[in-house]
Amino acid sequence: MADIKRILVPTDFSGPADGALTYALDLAAKLAAKVSLVHVFDDESGIHSGEYVPMPAEMRSEILADLRRRLNDVVAKRGHSELSPEVLIGPIARSIVECARDSKADLIVMGTHGRHGMAHLLLGSVAERVVRTATCPVLTVRPPAAAATPA
């Protein structure tokens, strides 16, 4: 088994992401590994009305400050001051994979919503794209109710 010393946990602040963080923290405690918590802000989500209009700078700054506060709240609620929270900016799946590579993460632990059928087809899956493109192993954690539902 690989020596896991760095675990990256992306969060969208959802229940599945919270479950993945719990799993990663438990695993890190057993392996004496460090956990990094990241949220990706996709700043390409400007206003589209025939052509792309970027988000106003003031609004972008407020959103980034709010995201940093939310990440710090997650760390504070968990009581794990050694967690290193960071807001990344860019396309979500690609930013997670690049962060894992750049930080030399040995494992990515992330939640998945467990969508099926048309919802999966229309919305895609960030977790699926990360699994396909990451250079390190990816562990996906599904919410208990989703794990019990057959595909």
C-alpha cells in the first residue's frame, strides 16, 4: 500500500462533502497524514447574454471573502486547526486535480452526490472527472442513503 502523507479534500459545503471530510480526517489520524481542505470558485461563471460579461470585481471579492470565511468555519467546527483551508479559482475538476498535483497529495477524498440517469447525464460529475484525470488515487464517499440505493 502506498504511503499516504497528504490528503486533499475538496468541498462544496454539501452533506456529501462533509462526509468525505469526516472520512479523510479519520483516515489521516490513522495514517499520521495531513489534510488540506479546498473549495473551488469557478470565476468563469459570469453573465451570459449573447456574450460573456465578467463578474464585477467588488462582487467577486465579496464572494471570495465569504468562501474563505465558510472554509474557516468548517475548520473551526471540526476543531482541527491543522487543517489547511484554501480557496482555488478556476474550472472545478481541473483545479482540484492541479492542486493535488502541485501539493503532492497522495490521495484525494471527495464526496459524491450519487446522481443517476438524466441528472447525471445533464449535470455530469465533478468526482467522475477528477477520478479520470487525477494522477493520484481518488476515494469517493457517498452519503449513506445514496450508498444504499441500487444503481
